[in-house]
Amino acid sequence: METRVGPGAREAVFAQLADAGRAEQVAQRLTDGIVLGVLDPGERLPSEPELARRFGVALITVREGLGILRVAGLVETRRGREGGSFVVRDDVEHRGILTARLRGLAQVELSDMAVYFGAILAGAAERAAERASAEDAANLAGWLSGADFSTAAAARTNQGGFLLELAVLSQSARLVREQIRLQAEFGPLLLLGLAAESARVEVADLDRRIVRAVARGRGARAREAAGELVELLARRLLAAKNRVERGGALDEPHAD
């Protein structure tokens, strides 16, 4: 399986933390990147000094955060000339992490996060339609046409990349920063809605609607399609929350 991630997705993982000095936030941000597939199995993470610079935290905080990931079995540290911290891919472990996070949040919290996520994305989509050039829109359409939505894992990675590329086209630094922050915080949960094939088909169609609206400079239509996209993913997320609360599986791809 080959996934394609635009530069925005990786920027989201390594964006500076809002509340510097907490190892748990470093661990959470990197966990999100691993679970989403933005950080590939076997990939060597940036060095500890580089991570500290990107996150805007102390070196000791990065070391503590990586220690949390090692205990969780998500990274391993190798010594020597070709050493460093490397991503360990274990889908069973990742499902357990997301299940625990889902259980720890109330439905009202999930709904509120989705509302805010939708408001930011809708604003970015509308502004992209108003500001993007014809070349920008064509590049986004080309990126989307090559994205893989055939499996849940590939769809989560590529959908996350698409949302960030769309935010970049808004040409608003504030919107981009907020989209990056929200996607790092909430994206792994919101994109759980892509487990079902029917959802992946519907989401890809909404993505194409957004791209067409951007290409034609129709801000209201871009905003509307972005809102529908987040509403769909939010419904799927709340359904997953209900399954987990009843003791069921996190992903039930045939439950539509």
C-alpha cells in the first residue's frame, strides 16, 4: 500500500506546541503522526535537538516524550552511527491507543471539537476559493486525483494531507496554524470515520466538490461542502464512540 502525504501533514506533526514544557504533549503529537500514517514504519525521527527546536520545548522534554513512546512500543531507539529513534508500526497497538482516547472523551466534547474543526475548515475552504489561483486549484485537483482511498489507513493519511493542503490555499497564516493545531489534536479521532468503504467514497466525493468550488471561485459552495464533510466524519466518530462504550470494536467497516 502506498500513501501520499503533502508537506502540510508533516508540518502538522512537528508544529510548535501551544503549551511548551510538557513531555506528554510531545508524545501525543508524535503518536498522532504515527497513528495517522504521516510518520512511516521504520522512519527515523528528527534528532532530539531538532525535535526540541521544532516543538519549541527543552531537550529534556523531548527525551521524556520519546521515553513515553518507547514504553508504549511506538518507537525504538538504536545506538551507533546509524542510530536514532525509529517508528514501530503496530496496528493493534494503535487501535488500543485510539480506543482509550475515545473512551476518555464525552460525546459532548467530541461534538464540540467537531463543530470547531468544521468552522475552521469551512473558513479555510471559502477563503481558498476566493484567493487560490487557477494553478493552485489545478495542483490541488492533481494531488487529490492521485490520493489513495482504497483502505482505511491510506484514506486517513491522504484525507489529513488534503485538509492541510486546502488550508494552505486559504493564504491565511492564522487559518493554517489553527488547522495544523486542530488536526494534530483531533485529526486521528475525526478520521476514524473512514473505516467504512461507503464513508470513504462519500468523503472523496465531497473532497472533489470542494476542489471544484475552489477552482470556480465559489466560496459559499466550498464552505458548504467542507461543512458536510466534517458533519459526516463527526457522525461516524460518534457511532464509533457508541460502539466502544458498548464494548464493541473500534472499527466496524461494514456497519453503515
